[in-house]
Amino acid sequence: MQAGVVHGGIAFHSAPSTPPPVPRQLLGAPAHFTDRAAELAELDEELVENRREGTRMFAVLSGPGGVGKTALALHWAHTARDRFTDGQLYVDLAGFSGSDPVPPEDALGLFLRGLGVPSREVPVEIAEQSALYRSLTADKKLLVLLDNAYSAAQVRPLAPNSPSSAVLVTSRNRLTGLVAEGARLVDVGPLGNVSAVRLLTKVVGKRRVDDDPERAEALVDMCGGLPIAVRVAAARLASRPKWSVRKVVTELSDERSRLSMLSAPELSVQTTFDLSYRALRPTAAALYRRLALHPGQEFGAPVVASVLEKDASRASLEELVDGNLVESVGESRYRFHDLLRLHARNKAHTEDEVDERAHAVRRMVEWYLGGAMAADLVVTPHRRRQVYRFAAPLEDVPEFTDRESALAWLEEERQNLIACGRAAAEQGWWALAWQLSDALWPLLLHHKHYRDRLEVDRRGVDAARRWGNKDAEADMLKRLGMVCTTLGRFTEAEEHLRASVAVAEEVGDRRGSADAEEALALLHVAGGRLREAVGLFERLVRINRELGARRNLGLTLINLGKALTGLGRTDEALRALVEATEQFRDLEPPDPYNQARVVVAQAAVHLRVDDLPLADRTARSALEALSALGSKQGMAESHHLLAESAERQGNTEEAAEHWQRALRLYTDIGSSKADGIAQRLHVDDGPQPPAHGG
């Protein structure tokens, strides 16, 4: 025997005639590996960069359970193994296996034996094991794959220091400690639909997928692109040759049983998620369950404090992100993978009482209402509101100092606010459901979103009636009538508006009745009944003077001026608009939006009397003010006027540009005026290319 390595005074021997075998410990390459071009390229790039710099490659593949991290790691390792002439080491560290993770000393023993150290000569203490491992691997070209790691501490002793080695780690945790030490983090997410269908095809065969491609896409969509789920669904099809894709889609259509259906004896989505869940600390597990009840798809960090104590919520949210149970989709925005949300909801239903779940939902819904109310007060400070008493004080509700930030927040949270309204109605919290409809008014006023507005206003009417609040009912009936007018549903609009007038009169609300009649007059304008509209506007001017309602008087004068312009009574229109300007001038707080609307109406008068230079100057002034306010409706109207003026002056190129801008803006807000402009452009210039930009 001849001494090979001396460590700690101990000589480790090997026979010169029988050198230790080169370790080839990798598991087989995955049979149905699909795509992952971006992740593979990132690993290749990391290897090339490290070779160029003469440093060890160290990469952490992180993602939720079942996303295909091990398959990706094995596929890359097999394609790259020829670059590592001293072999490949592999160990499953069992970080999320349902049993205790493999201790580093056990994994080191496995590696040392694989490198030729006889079992009897493997040190007992981890410090000696690590030192021997470093000595044996110091100059080797080794690829080390550490699968299913739980923590950075479990990984560190297993990483050789050789600059020509590579370490590949897979983990459901992000192992930020390793990243801080120089490891490259590679996020592994679900497959896109095309790739997921390709994986399905590899398992069940091309013919069955081609027979029903739409349902094949629906199937992988129900699996959320998660490879483990696609493989289970595919296995069900492959083992039952007579089944159609439609049958499995039907089985999975019920969300309540979807996770249990995506389970096989040795491949279970439910079990995979359960293992990740069990690894959470109690507060993080509670947050996981509660956030799954969030009404919308995405959420921001501040709402988390509404369902968990503030300091604990931040740490627990980070734990969920680090564990890949919640995905970060922006600097402070998060969401669940669809199947993980189902899993978390199931946990909430089995581990939390009904009252606990309802309390969590109410806290989140009221948090959104608090934010929307704060934004509403900044954007539309003058309007009347119903009082709402929150169940408990709110944490981290946003504050706004200007209209732009308030509207931006409402736009960002629009889908969540709408979803919260649905959730409140489902729970029978009718006052809360109505308030959520009401608080969206400033966003719907400025950004329109007419299709959303139909849903919001209809729910508001229903909520007010179930709440038993006549004032709230009259207000929401008026809004519903207004949006129906805009969408050209005149019969429905008139029905709602007359009902609003009747309800307001029933409770003696003269202000509410006048507002509904104003909307009725606007319906007359939209229907071409201008004389009838002018008569009603003139009556409302008198009522608003009697009520001392300056802002409402200003609004009515704008509408009167526009109707008079339509009748060609331009001198009267200008007088009405001048008075409207006076009504808005000294309001406190100011109302810049309606001041700008007066300017738009004045530009229309100048255009009507063919004073084109003045019409241009006035419309451009309005456009500037409304652009600053972010009002797409007002901007569209300004471009509309500028287009007509340019056409009359023979500036066809300038006119076309304004028509295109008006078309884009009207289309963005879902206005019926877009159809007329699109038809006009089509007739004048032939088919138009899709409009982009602003």
C-alpha cells in the first residue's frame, strides 16, 4: 500500500494498481424534459463566465415544488458533464421530503466514499470530513449537484473550492445566504402554455392533443404550467387510451377537487405542496392561508398588515417569498401560483374557523376601501358621501398628496377593488359592497373603464337595495343610468334615471333628484333631443341657484352651454360657459378637471362659429390641462375638436394625427365614439393599421 493523502496525521491509502473510479453519480437524464431555453442559457453563461475568470461556478435553481428544478438541473448536468473530467457527485438532501433533511456530514461521507476513500477511513467529525473533502477536490474538475436543499448551512460544506468545479443546487427556498456569498440565483417558474402543451404531447402522443388543441391548452392552463401537474394529468390520459382530453378537463374544472385529481401514487401535487407548507413557521403558515383568501390576483405588501400583526407580517411575507410559495411580481407586488392558491385556500378551510376566514377577508376588503376613500377625497373632494364605520382601525393605508398619485393608485388596484366589491356582496356585507362601488367613482370618472363601471354600478344598486339605504340607491341608479347613456343603451338609461329621480323624491332629497334630472337631460342630448335637454338644464340652473350649490350650478352650466352650441345658439352658450368659469374659479378645494371641461366646451363654440384660430388655441389649452390631469375622455374630446378644425383648414395630415389620437383614447376608455371615428378614418384613408402609443 502506498500513502495517497495525509490528513490530520492519518495516511489514507490506495493501491497503486487500482485507482479510485471516477464518480458518475448523476441520476438519469429526464425523459420528457421540455424547453427551458432561457434557464439553460443562463447556466451556460454562468459556466463560461466562471471559466473565463478562473472561479468556481455556483448556481442555485429556486422555484416552487413541482416546477421542474431537478429535471432542469439534471438535463443541464448531462449536457455539460464532459467538461468535468473528474466526475459528477450527486445527493438528494431531502430538504422537503417529509423526513428530516440529510445532515451535511452524511452527504460528505457519501461524497468521500465516491471519491475513493474507504468507508473505514472516512472521519467521524464534520470538520475533519470537510477538510479532507477540500483536499481531495482542490484541483479536480468536478460537477456537484445538490438536489432538494433546505438551507445554505446544509450546502456550504458540500461545495468544493476547486476553481474548475461547478456546484448546482436545487431548492424550494431561495437560499439568499448563498446568493450573498456569490452564488447565482436562477428562478425557475412554470412553463408557458406552448411548452406545457409540448410536455403533454410528449407523454400522451401527438394525435390525442391534435384532436382537441383548445382543450389541451385549457388542461395545461388548469395545471398553471406546473410540470408536476401537467405530468400527472398526462399520466391519467396515457394510462387510459380511450379517454379524451375533454374528459380530464371536465374532471379538473371543479377547483374544490382539482388538487386531489392531480395526484398519483408516486406523483402528487397535493403532497408536494404539503411538504412546503409544513416547513413554514406558524405565523408564515397563517399568512399563507389568509392571503389565499385575498379577493384579487395580485396584492401589495401593505395589505398584508391587515391580516397579521405588522412586524410579523413583513418577516412572514419574506418567508413565503423565499420559500417560493408566493411569487414576487414587482418591487412590492405579489401573487400566488393558481394551484398554490387552491392549496392555501384548502388549508384555510381545514385549519381555520369560518369566523376567522371571514374576519381575514373583511380586514383585507376594508383596507382597500380605506385606500380608495383616501384617494377619492383627493380627486373628487366636493361630492357627497355616505358615512362608513370600519370594523377596526386600519394599518398602512396609503396617503395621497396629489390627484396624480391618487388616480395612479386607484388604477393599479382597480381589479382588486372590483374583486373586493364582489367578495363583500358574496358575504352579504351590503354597506361595504356599496361603499366599494361608490369609492371607485373618481377612477371611473377620469379613466372611464365603462365595462367595469357597468358591473360596479349594477352591484352598487343591488347592494343599496339590500342595505335598505334609499339615498345610496338613488345615487347609484343615477350612475348606472349615466354609463348606460354613454354606451348607447338609451332605453335602459332612461329607466334607471327616472327610478333615481323617484327614489330621491321619495326621501325628500332635492339635491339627489336634481342630480338625477341632470343625467336625464344628458340622456336627451345623447339621443338628439336638444331642445328638451336645454329646457331641463335651464330649470336645473334655477334649482341649483336656489340650493346655493355652486359646483353643481357650474356643472349644469357646462352642460347647458354644450346643448345650446348644438342648437346653434352660440351667444347664449358662451354666456353660460363664462358663468360656469366664475362658479369654479373660487371653489375650495379647487376643481381643475371641470375648469378644463369648460375650456373644451368653449373651444366647441368657437369651432361652431368657424373662428378656427381661436378654436385651436382654446382646444390646445384644454388638451394641456386635461393631459396634466390624466383625463383620457377630456384629451380625446380636445383631439376631436383639433381634428375637425384642421380638416376645415385643409391640414389633412394634422387632422389625421388628431383623429388617430382621439381614436386611441376613446378606444382605451371603451367609448362608443371610437366606432364613429374608426369608420371615418376607414372611409377617408382605407383600412388603418393598429394604433399604438399616445
